[in-house]
Amino acid sequence: MSTHFPSSSRRGSIVIFLLLLAAGYLFSFGPVQALYSSGRISGPMPEDLVTFYKPVHWFYHNTPMGPPMTRHDAWWGRQLKRS
């Protein structure tokens, strides 16, 4: 008896993985920005990091998710100021 997964199950797993990866990328901007703005990482944000997060800036300014993501970033800033 074979235990192969159907092709659609594998595709579904890949889609879920890619969605989780995209969400992790979007949500990682807040903590990174807060680390630099709080002074825990000294100096300006490196140009490579600015380039890496350039799609996030587009996402903030061109989708309805911009305001909630901005609040998420602000929350991280407040958390780092408290500790």
C-alpha cells in the first residue's frame, strides 16, 4: 500500500509555507525598525536593509493593511522603550 500524498496536498503545503514566510517578512519590519530607532543598534539602518524592506514600504502605502502594520510597528517601538 502506497502512502504518497496527493499532489494538491503538497501544493497546499507549499502555499501555506509561502504565506507564512511572507507574513514573517512583513511582521519583522517593526522589530528591526524599533531596534534602530530606540538606539539599541547604533547608527542609521544599513542601505542593504533599507533595500531589503523596500517592498514593505510599498505594501504600507498601497494596501489597506498599511494602518494596522503601522500600529504594529509603533507597538514594537513602545515595547523597546519600556525595557
